[in-house]
Amino acid sequence: MTAADAIVLAGGRASRMGGVDKPAIVIGGRSMLGAALTAVSSCHTVVVVGPQRPELAPEIRQVREVPPGSGPVAAIGAGIRALGDSASPLVVVLAADLPFLTEYTVAELIRHSVESGADATFAADESGRPQYLVGVWRRSALKTALDHLDSLTNQPMKALIPADTALVAVPGIADCDTDDEVRKARAAVAAPTAESAARHALSLDEARNILRTKVSGLVVYSAELRSVRGAALAGPLYAAGPLPRFDVSAMDGYAVAGDGPWRLRRDIGFAGGQRPVGLLPGEAVRIATGAHVPDGTTSVVRDEFVHVDGDVLHRLPDTPVREDIRRRGEDRNLGDLVAPEGTPVGPALISAAASVEVAEAAVRGPVRARIIMTGDEIRSKGPLHAGQTRDSIGPVLPDLLSWHGIRPVDRTHLRDTPNGFDEVLTATPDCDLLVIVGATGGGAADQLRAAIARADARILVHRLHLRPGGSTVVAELTDGTIVLGLPGNPFAAVATLMALTPALIEGLTARHPARSRTGPLHNAAAIAGPVPRIVPARLAPHGGWLGDPHIRTAHLGGLIDRDGLVIVPADATDGSSVEFLPLPL
């Protein structure tokens, strides 16, 4: 994407709302200023114009138009001056009263700006009218327009608009100028219509990026590595000793001094045993793999390369001459880097650390999760009554989470009550993640979104542009606990969990992003539709995958005899490259 800076207008009088600080109004768990800053998070330099806000990140530049409240043109002028001599050719200009703005909206505006070559590209609302405070300018055109005005104070935005403009219909540009519009926006978040849900849904890539970059990271602490599998290193790990610690035999055979033949001594060197006394020239001693070689050893001759005649050792003719000694520090020296910050704690790291005398390290994680199953119709054990169905996903969720490196701490069932989630969302002392299955839609029994709003949580992902999984919601509570609300259908829940969990762990623990697995989907055309899909797949005989065009989401039977899931882009064709998510064995 072409480099761009951003100016976010967060001042103004909000006269129609009694003079309140409009950008600070919270809708759906985040302020409208927070929505704007999230939307421009990929921009190079961001300037917020308005009253000083100490809570903003230090890398965000803050400036005030002079005089305060002198209109958007004056605010844009202050913002462009604050950007200084940035080399970014484009400048995004946004008002901070757009609660449903997303990174996708900004990315689309930037893309259209580059393609059209216009001096300014503005969003168009549903009636086709331009929204001058949702746009992307060519920096040179914006500076020229500002320079041509005698005064910037209290100028209308139309005084700034160049002749060469482009309009783009993009989602998420409904603003909130009145108390009634704020109420409607909050209602749309708590119980969205199908139209508003589609408008505010994020692509899977957008959602993953938000989870990697916008969640509050877990605290750093020191722990014994073997007890924190699934955590990530909070700093680089260095060797506390050399590897090997001393010169050791690389093979079973004979430690020898000089050229043969050699006089064979009777003592033997064992790994972990007493080191044999030093060798004199022409001497040899039996030695095992890993044993400390005696002083004077010039090489180790393998068992299969020698012939013993009484107490004389001979090298067999035409056998290779090798040292077969692992020298002290050959693999690691004291202070060598073993693993960088962000490396996941797993068997390889634990073993590598132990080999250089490191048992503890600073880490984040592992993520601790509490599982909440919802719905009066769900029963985990005992006979089923009229209208009930067996919980077929709750028993396997702990295994799925563990496979991803998450540590399940609890699993419970919550009945469908108007305020049942309130206690769940306020009592999270022993977990970092609440995995909630069900109640994420807009039905009469789906109460999660309203509870999230009451908890003043910050919504990270409102919905997903994905089938199944569209009703997914992710939020961060005020104490930093993450709420992962999954659809109630078992396959939809598992598919969404597998698609989002790695990015969420990376955000919480600062773990290095895992390498994605991609390859051709040979029958993509039979699966793809207008919305990206996630379906079971099996390995094709000659590489790539074959996906299942038709799936039943009410159970996990479709995963039997399948190797994983594939994420199929909208309108994909046969042979299109897709992402593959392997299933745990």
C-alpha cells in the first residue's frame, strides 16, 4: 500500500450534543476517536488535532488549531504543519465521529486514490453525497489548497476542495452528530441488523491484524521454561554455558593419541563417568559416545574402523580418518544467542535452553482460558429432555485450545438469561481469555453483545466477513481480559477458533507470527462464493488440497478423515492458492 500519513480531527464544539467531548463517546466498547485511530493504524505518521489527550500513545502527534474551535480547515492546517517534512505522498483526513470506521475503509480510499490519480478522494454516503472529512489527499494538493486561502479560520470545507476529486462508496462512514444518532449506533452494535452486520464485518486478514497489534499484551514474568509451554520469550535467550561443556567423544570407539597402532589400556571412558587419565603418545582407551575424552587425545576411532589384537589396536585399511570429537563450545559458547524474543516455548526451546544451562527465562503467557458454553438447549451429560441437544463441542474445546498453546483452566455452562453474562464478564481473575460459544448473533436469546456493551469493553472485531463465522465478536474488557465470542454451531465455532487463535496468541504474548501454509485448492470454483468460506479439506494425491463444497455446521462429523481446513477467497477459481489450517491429531 502506498505510504500515507493521517490527520484525525478530534476537536469541535459538538453544539448539537451540548458541547460534550464527542470523540471520547464510547460506542461498542471503544471511543469514536479510538475507532478513527484503529482505522489509520497502518499510516506512517498520525496527528490528532484537538484538546490534549494524555491517554494517547506517545508516537501519536497532538496539536491544537488556533484559535481552538476555529473549524475543520484550520484544524487540517494545524495537522499538515505538525506532519512536517514527511515524505509520504498521501494524507488521510478523518473526523473522529465515525464509530464504524475500519482499516478496510481507509485502505479502499487509499487504493482508489492511487488508481484515480485525483488530487483528493472522498467517501460517498448511501445517497452519493461526498463526505469531505473522510478522504485521502495528495499532500501537494492539500498544501496548495491551504496556501491559496487568505485565512483558515472558520472556513467551510468546500473552500478547500480541489477541482480534481474522486468519490468512492465505502462502508463504515455513518457519523454521530446527535444524541439520537449515538443511541442508534449503540443499538446497532448490541443488536445489529443484517444490513449493518454486513457493513461492519471485517475481513479475516483485518481481524487478525487487529488481534496481533491492538490487544493489551500479557505481563512479563520469570518462570521455569518446562512449566510454561505455550508462552513466548519476553527477551532473547542466551547460553549460560558452552555446548558441549567439554571435549566429548562423538562416537563409540577408542580415544587415541597419535598415529597407530596403539597400545590399548584397560580403563574405559563412560558418558557421565570419571574421565580417563591422560593419554601418552601411542596409547588408546575404550570410550563411549558422550564421554569426556582424556587429555592428549588426538581423535576417536570408531569401533567399526579398528581391529584389536590382544592389547594392540590397529586401524583397518582404507577406513576414513576422522576426528569424531565434539569440541568444547562447538555448538554454543557462553553468551551465544539461543533464541530471540518472541520464540514460542515448546519442546525444542526447552531442550535447547537446558543444554546450555538455562532453566528459567522472562516470558509472556501461556494464555489461560475459561470456556463458557451457552444455551438452555445444550446438555453435556445425563439424559436429554424435550428440546435439548448434546454438547458436542465443549468436551473437545480444551484439547483444541491446548493444541494452540492455550491453557484451559475451566469450562462451565451458562443458561440463556438477560443478565447472565454480566457476572461472567466481571469475574475474570484467573484467566486471560474467555472463550464463549453461542449467543453472538441477534436472536432473542443472544445476549453477549449487549453484555459486552454494558461492561464498557473495547470491541476489537465486531463481525467477520466469513462463512461460517460471521457472528464472531472479539472484545477486550477493562481489566485486559479478551472475550472471544464464537458462533454456536460446532463447526462454525471450531473453524473460527482455528482461524483467529494464532493471531490472538501473537498479540497477547508477542510471539513471532507463525508461517502460513498455502497451496492450490483444486476444486475452489465449486466452493467459492461472494463471501470467503472456510471448509474441511484433504490432501490431494499430487499436492495441494481438495475441499468439501457442502458442509453441515451443526456437528463436527465433516472433520472425520480430513487433514485440515482451507480458507477459500471469494470467487476463487480452480487452482487458486488458499491458506491451510491443519487439524490436531
